[in-house]
Amino acid sequence: MFAYHFRKHQNLWRAVGLTAVVSLTSAGCQNFSSSAANIEGVQHFQQGNYQLAADRFQKAIATNPGSASGYYNLASSLHKTGTLYKRPNDLVQAEQLYNQCLERDPNHAECHRGLAVLLSETNRQQQAASLLHNWSAKNPEAADPKIEVARLCEEYGQVDQAKTHLVQALAGDPHNARALTALGRLRDHEGDHAQALTNYQRSLELNRFQPQVASRVATLHAASGTPHVAGPAQSGLRTATPWKSSARY
């Protein structure tokens, strides 16, 4: 069991919550109508039309109740509105829907993240830790559970434990860009810029659509005086954003 020293969640964990809410999924729906409703709901959500988004996700669930995507997306919408508009009932429903999603897909990474965030935000940090611990224990070879546990360890200031879990994630999946980026960021914060740069560059080789990481790599190269060769041009749909020390993973 992980030795967590619980405290009120700080900016990093609140930011994680936002990521979990926004990272909506529309893939994996076998039923075309359900998939279309999910896609439409995601579009409404991204435009800030949360009620319309929820309506679309409810349609997706009604059309294909066996798919986890609709439950996760609707949970994310209610999590968003519950947090944004201070609606406790929305948060209660979101928690129920997250659990229904996990009943259909026990390894749904975004859902585990969203539910852990909701539990933490509602002062149930021990349950959040247990949720992620149990997921990791049931999937000892999987990288995603270890990455989420690392995220939670970092939130509670346990940086060494976070690094350990990320190293373990990479031992099982050396091509996991998220784990490489996260490990690089922790090393970057500690001042181990050479190793951080190695992690960042490897992550970008695997997933070049990480503008903040690419920007940080350029900065580290400039600081060290080493030449930097930019990677291929990224899609016009993606725009670079300033590097943030509390970047999420």
C-alpha cells in the first residue's frame, strides 16, 4: 500500500481534474448512432454547451448502453458543471456514471483519472488513492495505472515515489510517451536537465504533438549551448503554448 500523506489538493490536482473532464472520448462505440452522438456531444462540450453535450451523451448511452464511452463522457460533463456551477447533485451523478463506465471497461484510464479527481475534490483522498492502487495491483504489467499513481504521489509531494512508479511504467512499456514526459518533467524540476532532456526527446519521438515539451526542449538546448534540430512541422490544428512548470501528464 502506498504511504500517502494527505493534504488538501493543490493546483496540480485541480489541474488534473480539468484534464480529466476535458479529455472526452468518442472512440470505441460499436453502434454508429451512439458514436455519432458521442462525437456531437464532445463538440458541444468543447464549445461550452454543457447541457447540449449531456443530452447527446445521454442519447449515446440509450442507443448503446454497453459502451463505456457514453457513461464516461456524461460523467465528465456533469463533473464539469458540478464543479463550475457548484451543483452537488451533478457531482453525485458524475460519480455514479464514472463507476458505471468502469463496470463496462475496468481499464478505462480517463475514467479512473476522472473518478480519482472527483474523490479528491470531495475530500475523499484515501478513496482516490485506493482506487488507483487497486487498479494498478490488478494490472501489474500495465503502464497507465502506474502513471496515474505517480500523478497522485506527486500531488502529495512524494516525488521519489512518483519517479519510481514512472520508471516501473517504462519498464513495462518503454514506448509510453506520457510516462517519459512525466519523468522528464520531474527530473527537470530537480535540476537534472540532461536526463530530463533525454526523456523529453524520446517522448517527442513517440508523440510529436506535445508543443509544451517541444518548447522546453528548445529552451534546454539553448541554455546548454547545444544545437537543436526542430522536429517535423505539427498539424495546423495544434498551437504551441508557453511551458508551465506544473504541466499535466
